[in-house]
Amino acid sequence: MTLTPWPTVCEQALRRFSDADAIRFWGIGHEVDGTYQPIFNYRFEHTYAAVLLARWLAPATGADLEVVECAAWLHDAAKRLKDPHAKDTHALDASARVEEILAGTDFPPAKIPAVRHAIEHHVGLKLTKRLEPIETACLWDCDKLSKIGAASLIHFGCISGAFQPITTGEILRRGEAWLDMARSIIASFNTELAREEGRRRLAFIEAHYAQLRREWSDPLEMTPP
């Protein structure tokens, strides 16, 4: 029997779930090549950013790349866009889907428990102690690091319509508030490599919001010293 490559299956499963959920959430989509697609699929874009980071961080830290990348693809495979105050069980729900999604693929069955462990422990924006094993630690770092940097500005900007009111001033206010959370996330990273990259990305978004504040302030404040 020919087994299907697991990365392809994971990407397709995540795409199907997140496309349908984004259309449900926004209540609108558009036709692209004969298929109905959401106006913006935040869940997929965020996940792909985490996958790219997994491909970098896992080899650099000695973690099992198959475990970390698979967990990155599927860590939000059951997370719906919804009321942030609702009870969140998405990590356990996603973990429960892993074996079903990987069935018939070439993913090593012996590594599935490690994938599920990483997914079940990726939640939260702060850690009180470092996670183990290294694969679980890497997924946490990749998931959170994907929320800091240039790509995150695009992602957050595209979903700003979910928050009211939508004004430049309000986006600036939320962005500056996020900077404090980003600093806490960086301090919580499990790996030094993630902390180093986090600091580089933080400097970029700090400069972005500083420039936005300069542009959105009294014109006199834009006068060079």
C-alpha cells in the first residue's frame, strides 16, 4: 500500500477546517478558481508561520523535526474563531484528531504520542517553568514567536475587522498594548534561539508602532529636532 506524505495531508486537513471556520466567522467569502474561500484565513496563515519556524528551530535545537513540524501543522486543527471568553479546549480537541488525520500517511506511528504531547501543552502566553521534552518546548516557542514580527502585523491587521471600532487610533492602541505582552512572551521562551529571534522581531514591531504614533500625532510632533 502506498502511503500519503504526511505534510501534505496535515496541510490539507488544516486548510479544510480553517477555511470553513473562517467563512463561518466572517459570514462572507469569494470565488477563487471555482472554490469558495474566506476573505482572510488567519488560522492557516498563523499555522504556516509556526511551521516555517519549526523547520528552523527544531534542527537548531536537536529536536525531532518530524514531531515538531507535524505538531505545528495540527496544533490549532480544532481551534475555532469565537468568543475569547468561551471555554478553550482546542489543544485537547486538536490532539484527539491527530491519529485520524495521520491515518494512511507515512508519518511514523511511534512518534504520534510526542506530537500529541506537544499539542496538548502549547497553550498559554506565559510559562512558569520550561517545557519538556524539547519537541514540546519547540512547538510552544514556534507558536508564540509566530505572533511577533512583520508577518504578525499583517495577520493582526487583516483580522482587525473582528474588533470594533476599526480606527487607526484603536489599532495603534491595541498594538502598543500588545508590545507589553510580547515582552512577557519572549521572557517565557524555552529556547535561547527563540529568545534571540524574539528580541529582533520585537525591535521591529516597536519601531513600527513608534512610527505609527509619530504619524498619528499632532503635526508639530513630526518636526525633526
